[in-house]
Amino acid sequence: MPAELSPIDKAKFVAAKRAVAYVESGMKLGLGTGSTAAWMVRCLAERVQNEGLKVVGVPTSTRTAELARSLGIQVVSLDEAKWLDLTIDGADEIDPQLNLIKGGGAALLQEKIVATASDRMIVIADAAKEVAQLGAFPLPVEVIPFGWQTTKALIEETLVSLDVLNREATLRMNGDKPLVTDEANYIIDLHLKRIGNPRQLALVLNQIPGVVENGLFIDICDVVVIGHGDGRVQLRDINDGSAREDRVEFAPTDNIFADPDA
């Protein structure tokens, strides 16, 4: 129950709960990946169960698809949905222009495809994800396995001429083997510490042979919902420049709080 949650989990929950209030019956939704997005899927399922909300979801990962199905949310592929009304997803970092770093959960490729196939993207996060400048969180770059070491060397060489503080690149591992994404690719994490020009970096990285996509989401997020452990939520809309505060009461059902990290 809510009293048993840590402050950071409460913050994630209230952000997810408030974002799901944007959903209307009949919508086609992009369903994000990660711990905060898992709360969103559960809150959405609660509305489906309690209000008879009619939605279809396009998951951004296998684990999100499994969670959504288990909670009674209809799941379809992006090819079936074709275009989405709204995507709700988390982020690893958010700057003042609502540019993002995503990919901590290794789902950045599907997340970016789904987000850009949506009329709007809402990002949900706890306050720790807000930063003055992107780069403290390692930037994920998805690469094909063939020649990944050459791709990594090309990335490191390219970073020399870019406005970043550090140029360390590491292959993300899963135990003693490379982590493999849902699209059967690898992830190279760039430990840059500071990214001076995110837009330039995103464009340059995607020109490197072997790079599939990077975790910089530029001009994609429309609204960010920041949750706090006391139930407060801050909403910022990049399109109209508005910023306001709201509050979410802790009144979920037991099934929403079961196994939140699924």
C-alpha cells in the first residue's frame, strides 16, 4: 500500500497517476518501458477496470507488453495501430527544454519509434530526473552486433570534436555477456558527464555506420509530469509554455501496488 512505498516510488506513482488522467476513451497509446512506466501501465489498467475505459496500447518492449496484457489492456503492434494519439513514458534525464536521455532500460529504439509516431508525448518522472544540462546519465547508443568494436571506436573518435566533457564508451553487459535488446542489438553507453549540444550530438551519432539509434530525444516530449513523494506533481507543457502544480491522492487498489517492478 502507499504507506509502505519509498518516497521515490510514491513520486513515480503520482506522476504516472496524473499522466493517465490525460487518457481518453478510444485512444491509441504508446506504453513506455521502465519502473515509472510500469506504474503508468498499472494506473491505466485501473481506469480500464473501474471506468470501462476503451484503449489499445502499443508497448515499447516485451516486458511492457507482458505487463499490459496481464492487467487486461488490449495490446497491438505499431503496424496495426499505424498512428498513436499519445505516448506516456519515463526518462533518465530531462533538461529545461524538455530534451531527454532515455534508454536506461535498453528499449530506446522502440521507445523513440513509438514516441515519434504519436501526436503527443508525456514524460513521467521523479524530481531527481530534472537536470540543468544533459549528460550525467550515460547516453545509450544502440548498435548492431556486427563489428560493434569498430563502431565503438568510431563513436569515440567522433566524440573528440564534440562538446562533451568525457569520452568513455562501454558495452552494456548482462552478466558475462553483452546485453541484447528486443531488436537483437547491443548497447554502448557513453559516459559523457556533460553534453553541450544535444541536438548536434544526436545527429552526428546517427551518421556513424553500425549505429541504429541513440538515446537523445530532441523536440519529442510535449508535456512532463514530475512527481514528488508528498503527492505533489508539477506539469510543464513545452507547447504553450505553461507550468503548474497539482496533487494526487494515494487511493489505488491493492492490485495496482502488487509487484511494481514487473
